[in-house]
Amino acid sequence: MNHLRPAIVFLAILIGGMAFSQPKLPRGGGVRPHGSPLRGAEKELVEKILRGSRSARYSGVRYQEVFVEGDWRRGTEVVISDRDRHRTEFGADSSAPGQIVVDNGKKRLVFNPKANEIQVLPRNREDFLGRLRGLGEGPKGGGIEVVREPGTNIAGRRTDILAIKERKGNVLQKMWVDLDSGVILKREAFDLSGRRVALMEFSKINFNPKISDEDFKITRPGARIIMPEGLLKNLAAKEGFIANHLTDNEFELESVRVRKMGDVKVLIQLYGSMQGKVTLFQFKGDADRNRLSKFGGRMGQSYLWTDDGVSYVLLGNVPEERLIKLSRKLSVLK
């Protein structure tokens, strides 16, 4: 049985992108009217964020916490950023102590010291910035308001706040933006009940760092090199799934994991491309579409089908027709 439906739209896709030049609104008081382009003070701050993402060079220390699968993951991170290259080192107080993640502009390397392995993944595609670029494309806003407000000092820096709110005023996300560099120094996300489910905040930041090309390499003789397809093959065999994967040239496998939806195990594969991201779910048993919405997060559409008694679901922020075509491009890893 095939069935196509809109998936639940959550925090991340509530941030659409920006467009046309409009009369400037007073600082701190601008609200984007429903269905109209982002403008004025808000547009200026969004543009500053985007410029900063392309040009900022800094090192610093930040604290992160996020609510995942019913548990809080917290910890301190040391970060180095040089335009499109990034390095993150997880502190001893984090959920992954000693882990190092490097995005060198071409690939993302994840070093796990406990397992002595390096995962080689596609470079991180910042969906958040892509949605920020599209902020304010008329009806896609879906009754979302974007407000610029005076901020507080974060890590000794002056900030303004960019707040994303529902039509009724419920805050979905807040960003404290450095007024000089455009770097986001603090970020909070809230679920639809108003509970904060994610936080990032810098305690130190240096915009004149000494950065070397060596900062964006991981050299570990003897470490096992893991590619995404190898991870999928091993995990599928271990958990009793079919190692089916997408064979579309535009989408690269970024991550693989197994989760439980109620009493049912689910193999989850995340794929990325310049078009957006899609997630492939493989179920041991029937797919419960109502409970599946909990996984929907960033996704805009879903497509459900079965093959030889196995249930599959594709979720993605790509057009519906694209999901249907992708569903026909599954192949078993050999």
C-alpha cells in the first residue's frame, strides 16, 4: 500500500528564508506580517548571520544541551571555525568525551577515541542556514512571526535576538547574534508545549585566533576507518535488517542508527544533498504513521510503502514527486 501525506512540520522548517528589500522597521520592534517577505530590522540581522557564516574566523568554548530520545545530552565543547572549516572537541563532561569532529569543507571526520575509529562522512550541510536564506517566502511562513529584539552580553559581546514565534506568540527558537560578526553566540529551541529542548551558548570566543590547516585534519595511525555504507552494512546485519540503501547520485548517506518506536525496531538512514535532506525508515513490523510523526522533525513530506512484507517510509523536505522516485531507487549493499 502506498500513501502520501504531509508530515508534521516542526521547529527547523518553521524558519523559511529571506528575499526582497523592504522599508526598514525600527530596531527591536519589527514583526514579519503573515505571508509577507521578511523585511527591515529582521532582514538586516538575517543577512548579518549569513555573512558571518561565510567569513567568520574564531575559536571558543561553548556549552550545549539537547533533549534526545527522552534523555538530556549535555557538555562543553571547544570549537575552531575558519569560514567553511570547523573543528569541535567534546569535553570530559559531555556525552561523548574525547570525541573530535572535523569538517574540512569536503568531508566530515568523526574520531571516536573509545573505539579508536574514524568515521568519514559527507560534509555537514547546514540546513539551518539554508532555511534562514529562504526566510519570508510568503505563504510558506505558515503564520510564523520573526522578531528582532535587544539582546544581552554573551561571552562579553553585544548581541541582538532573532526570535521565531508562532502566530499566537509561542516562541519556537531564539538566537543571540553578535552585532559585529554575525556569529550566533547563543541559541535556544522550544517544543510546541513551550519547553526548552536545546541550548547552545558560548562562554568564551576569540575572533583573532591562530588557526592552522592541521586543525582540520585527524591523523591517527592504527585507527579503523569507517565509511557510511560500511556502518549501514554492519548495523543492519547486527540488528537483523536488510541493508537497503538509496542509490540516487544526488543524495549521500550521512548517518545510520537504530531506534525503537514503541516495541518496534527501526533502522534510520539520513541522506543529504544540495536539494535538502531525506530520511529512510525501515521497520521490523508495520509502520505506525501516528507515532512516526515523532521522527518528523525537519521533514515536510512522507511516503510509505511495503516490499516483501517490510515497511519503509521516506521523510524529506523535498517535493512529493521526488520522494516517490527515490522510493524506487533502493538497492541492497553487497
